[in-house]
Amino acid sequence: MDPLIPPSPAEADYAPGAADSDATPTTTDPFVLFETWLAEAGEKEPNDHNAMTLATVDADGAPDARMVLLKEVGPHGFVFFTNTESAKGLQLTANPAAALVFHWKSLRRQVRVRGPVTPVAHNEADDYFATRARTARIGAWASDQSRPLPTPHALEQRVAEFTLKFGLGDVPRPAHWSGFRLAPRTIEFWRDRPFRLHERLVFTRAGEGWTTARLYP
């Protein structure tokens, strides 16, 4: 066995997790449960508790995935922002559906989300962009995200160019930078339990409400 990969847990290794065996919450609103878990992750995770894997497919139907940051969540879905001309931006435009995964190792919990994706409104993108640090706003102009970098210092040169261009004035949102909202059709909550008897609770959209089901781990 590769020494970098830990062995399968022994029976004794499950003992510390046995105390964390509260019943899975029975709320009928998955967003209430998600926000509860997100808040708890904010107290436990060392950084970026709002980080999530975003999975898309390319033009050949091959899966692609990367980490992004959740910036808004509510009854209408999960919102993140990006360069719309990046690989993920182009993939979402061509095939507007995606999956998300949140993994909070410190809590031994995971949430999976799947559904269609739509662009956020221009004013919503403007409002969020205005909250970003000035250097981050300039970076959004300077970076041709996902495209070849011609020289090691090309990005720094473009940052300097746009810093000079905007001077001390406002840095507006570039047209190629915006957000997407994933409206979930399914949200699955996974919680670690001793002896791999994990809990899986899936919410499936049914009209204006949700149905729930428990799955074998």
C-alpha cells in the first residue's frame, strides 16, 4: 500500500465518532438545514468554510471540476461568481447545469447539490463586485482566466496597466465577470457515522416543496 494513503480504519478508530450520533434533522426545508450546517462549519473549519466543488461538463461531455466560493444561498439557489469567458463560464453557458459538493472535514459532513444554472441579474453582479477589494476588481480586468499565459510576468504587467488606467477612480465590473445561480433539483446531506453506517438524506424538488428519502450509505 502507498505509504501516503492511510489504511482503512480499524474498529477502534470508529469509537471517537460514536458520540456524534444525533439523529439527522427532520426539517422539510433543505435550505434551513444547509444554513445550519454552513454556520456550524464556519465555527469549525480553519478557512473557507464556503468553499465548494463545482462540477460541469465540456463540449465533449467530459466532466470538469474545480473549487469555487459560495457567495449567496437562499430559496432561489446557490450563487457564485466568475469570469464568464473562463473554462467553467463557457461550459455553463453551453450546458447550463452543474453539481456542487461541500465537504466539511472537521464536522465529517458533506452536501451534494445538482440542478440547472442561470446567470444572475446585472445589478446583482454589480452589487457584489462593488464589495470586492480594489485589487481583486483590477484582477478581474487583468486576468484572461483559463487562457494561456504568454510570459511569467504577463499577468503582473496587465495588473499594472489596469491600475494605471483606473487611477484613483472607480473600478467598474467588466462585462465578462458575473455570477451564476444553481437552482437545486436535489440536495443530499451526508453525515459520518461509526462503522461506515453513514446517514444520507436527500431532498428532491416537487413543485413548490420537497420530498425526502433516506439512502443506503
